[in-house]
Amino acid sequence: MILRDWRDADAAAVRDCYERERQHWLAGLSWDTTWTWATVEQARVARGLPGFLAVDGSGQARGWAFFVLDEGTLHIGGLVADSDAVTRLLLDGIVFGSELRRAAAAACFVLDRARGLAVALADHGFVVEPFHYLSSSLDSRGLRVSDVEGQPQDQPFASWHDGDVGDTAALLEASYSEEAGRHFAADGNWERYVTGLVDQAGCGVFDTSLTALVRDEAGLQGAALVTCVSPSTAHLAQLVVRPECRGRGLASRLTRDAAARAAAAGKTELTLLVGEQNQIARHLYAAMGFTTKATFLAARREGRGAARYVAAS
């Protein structure tokens, strides 16, 4: 097996990798990643985005990955491999490369598409947590679960407006622990994260008509930030409630409202991500009928930190 710099690879071979991945996401996650791979390819060709192809003796690509150094953190993306050996070859190329030596930390949040990836990341010094990608079918009213229907909504939800980025960023910062928040805002800059969610399509196209906010005299207390990841699928990109407002059913109401709005817009599926360790949220979503479609791996390594894997139950 040979590890090649993908910036020098045949363009057709790289496009084949993108197309296989696009089809997998669409079939398995109901997520159209056409924009994602077009953006990655533009960065590879025009800006020299670094990455690797693992190629066998016949010239067939058996795996690939790309990465970028940003604000001192090396972010690994799109890691795909068809065997444990290829996974480790790709990680070796990244971990022992010059880019990581210049980074204060390394991180990834990737679909688990490389054989043995969780163990390989842990062996390379990353702390790893699985995130479950959940899905629920929608009918004309929203979620197809009778036990969450008919519950009163004691206050109307506000819609998203230009200028809500700062308040939403402050809400997310107040609601996430520093460790958990690093999966989304690695540098602690939540305003940058929200701006990216709103202005870019990496997590789907932000939909202001499906997004709902909870405000009172004290300010923003909760939010359901919703994107569209395909014509038929809405994605609950962030469900957040201020800590002092939890325990009042606000999260379930926001979720049901997001589902109802999505159904009214013609969507037939609502998806979301939830961390393996977030037992309260997992219980809520299970009660609402969400089921697991895929697993993502969030991982981070600070310097030469010790390996640890947060095992799935």
C-alpha cells in the first residue's frame, strides 16, 4: 500500500472518491453532500488543501483523508478506509506529518467510515467520543409519536432574524461545558461557529423558517437551529436550552416544533446528532421515536495527550 499526496493525484480518481462518499451519505443518512465535496475539491485544487490517498499495487484508491491547520488546531476531515491497515496508514501520515508538529492540537468530527477508526485514533493519542446520527419520520403534523402530541405550548417561539448570531453564540457558550464545546467551537469562538452554520452549507443549508428561538425578558433562553440536508430531510443542527431553564420541557417542545415546521415545509424526515455520553438527550429522543442511522466520531488530541476511548454502550 502506498500513501500519496492527493494534491498530485489524478483528478478522476479523487472525483471517484467523492462520488462514492456522496452516494453513501445520500443513501445512508438522507444527506446530500454535493456542495461539501465540490467545496473540498475547490480547496484541494485552488488552495492546496493537504490530504492523502492510500493506493494499492493496482492503483486502486483504498482510502483517503484531508486535513487543514486552522487557529492552531489540525482538523481532520473525510477519513475513509476499507481496512484497519489503511486507516492506520492514513492516520500515521497525518499524525507524523509536518502539519501536526506545528499544531497545538488535532481534532476531527467525522462519519465513522474507516475500519477500526475509533481504536486507531485512541492509539494515536486522541480522546474519542461517538455521536449517534438519529432520524425520525415525519407525517403531516410532525413526529409520528402519539405520546408527545397535544402537550400545551405556553409561549410562542420567536423566529430567526439577522442579528441573532451574537445572542445564539452566547447561549451556546453558556450551555456547553468547555470540553463538550470543543467538538463544535474548537477555539472557544462560538460566534464564529454560529456564523459558519448560518452562512455555509457544511451542516446543511440554514433554514430560518424552520429555526425557532425562545426569548423572555432576560434574553435568549433556548433555540432549535435547523438546516436542510436534502430536499426531503431537515436536520436539527443544534438544540440548546440555557442551564437554568432546563427541566421544564422546553427541549421537547422545541424538538416537536422543529418537526412540525419541517413537516409543514414538506420534509419527511428529521435528523440530528447526539453525543454518546448525553444520556438525558438520548432518552428524550428515544421517547420521541428517533432511531440511529449512523455513527460519527468526535476526537481531540492536545499535544501528546494519553489515549482514551469513550466506549459506546
